[in-house]
Amino acid sequence: MEALNRKSVEEFRQAAKIPIVVVLENIRSAYNVGSIFRTADAFLLEAVFLTGYTAHPPHKEIKKTALGAEESVLWKHFSTTKEAIQELRSCDYTVFAVEQTNQRVMLENVEWDTEKKIALVLGNEVSGVEQETIDNCDGCIEIPQLGMKHSLNMATAGGVVLWEFVRKWILTVKHNRR
Amino acid sequence: MEALNRKSVEEFRQAAKIPIVVVLENIRSAYNVGSIFRTADAFLLEAVFLTGYTAHPPHKEIKKTALGAEESVLWKHFSTTKEAIQELRSCDYTVFAVEQTNQRVMLENVEWDTEKKIALVLGNEVSGVEQETIDNCDGCIEIPQLGMKHSLNMATAGGVVLWEFVRKWILTVKHNRR
């Protein structure tokens, strides 16, 4: 364990996190929710917010794909995404929806002052992020999709967007240590 | 369809691809294979190579998560990864394993001359890329994992690594068009 620099649940909870909250809105598949928990653990994110009918722990299918990450990662459930966004705003988070809209920024062009806290809303596997939620966000981010299907698996899309921010965070931290 | 710039199967096959081949070695879950097909479609990759006991189309579980991408994306099955790497080398691909080793490059530090073709080997969900395969590769790439579990879902890990290369490709293409 130590050799790989793994953290215990208690160490994980107390560790300084990357200031990102993932918001999962009306996700149909609890397996996808579990995968996102695993990603949130691997990338040491602040928390996962679960809104609407998104499944939340304790849950058999989440457990199956989260592999214990549902115990280390902080999470909170909200009936509506609106309430989740209100709480995030009150804690100075800037909130982005991951969605294809006219006013989106393409993922490769996203800029992030890593001093600022951000939240990323991922929407339903079929219908995407709700229009009301998009209207409530500070902006939208789109993953370039060049092929025939124009859709990534929801948990894969989450990993892709999160990596873009984690990469920026790692490079900033490195730069500041020089 | 046209409004979203989606491609038909025929158009996809004939479109100029991003010069990346994904190699899936001994993947246990056909659902994960399907997800990678979907990612390979979205990112307009050259092909997916399936080695060892990795499931290949036609396959019910691949179909369920690939959502048709198994029909657009080129794929080929090999009994061993060694044969796959031989074929890739004969076509001038540089081959990287996605694996934690002492001689790895961290993903945020990877450099890519986008003129050069690359292949990325993703290994089994539990045991990772085989040592013999690592020895056969030109290098290893590691995704920074900061949390408790030290493991991303295999399809998520694939999406993360592929985005890093696709991002570089998009930014290079843009730069060259200026």
C-alpha cells in the first residue's frame, strides 16, 4: 500500500483535494455513478453531488463499479440540481455544464485559474443536462466528438473532462513548486 | 444528422483519421470493449486491435455499449499482442503501454509529434498490461492517480489517455491552419 502511495479512507478525507465538485444529474445507470466515484477518488476531487433520480450510496450497483471509492469520496444528494447549484454558488464555485450548446467552450480551449473552485455538471445518458440547469450554469463545455455517433459513454465523458482540469492542476502545482 | 456533422458508416470509414490505434489486451469485460469502440468512434481513431481473450464483434455485450460504433470503427483480432505489435511496427507505429512502471512518462508530460502514428495498449482490468508486452513496447504512459484506490475503470482510463492525444492533435491541426 505505502509503496504505491495509496491513501487510507481517513487520509483521503483529510488530504487537500483538487477543488472540483462533480454534479451527476438524473443518471440512469448506477454503474456509471460508481465509475465516476472511482474517477473522483483517483483524481482526489472535492466531492460528488448527486441530483434528481441519480442513485446514491449505499447501493449495490454503485458498490460494484466504485470498488470502495463510495466510502472515501465525499458525496451529497439533492432533490434538484438547482439546490445543488445554490449550495455550490454559496461556496464560491463556478459551475459548468458538460453539454453541446451554441455558447459552449470546446474542451481543448478551456482555461482555468486553479485558485478558483469549479463544479462540472454531467447529465442524463440520453437527454443530457436539463435546459433549466444549463440556464443556471456559468457556461458549457463541449467534448469534441468527430465520429459517427457523437456520444461518449457518460462515465468516459466524465473522465475525459475531469482529466483536462486535473492536468491543468498538476501542471500549475508543478510550476509553482519550481 | 447533418446539422450535428455526424458521419455515416461509409463516410466514417473513408474519413481521414487521427493516427492512433488502441490495442485491448485480455480485457475481461465486453462492456468495456464496447465503450472503447464508442470512444474510438467519437475521437475518429484509426482502428481498435483486440488481442488474447478480449471479446470481438459480433458480440451481444459489445453491441450494448458500443451503440453501433463496432460497425463504423475498423478492428482486427490477434491471438497475441506480440503479433499485433509486429503488424503495428511494420506500419511505422510507435507503441506505448498504458501502465505504471519505473520507466513511464506521466500523462501530463507526454509529447507527441502528430505526424507520427502511435498505438496505445490497454491491459486487463485486474492484472494490467502483460510484462512481455511492456518489454515489446517503445515506452509506458501512466495516468496520475492521487487517491485511495489507484485504479480507474478501464474504459475511463482509455478515454482519459486518448483525450490527451486527441487534444494535442486538435491543437496542432488548428495551429497549422493559421
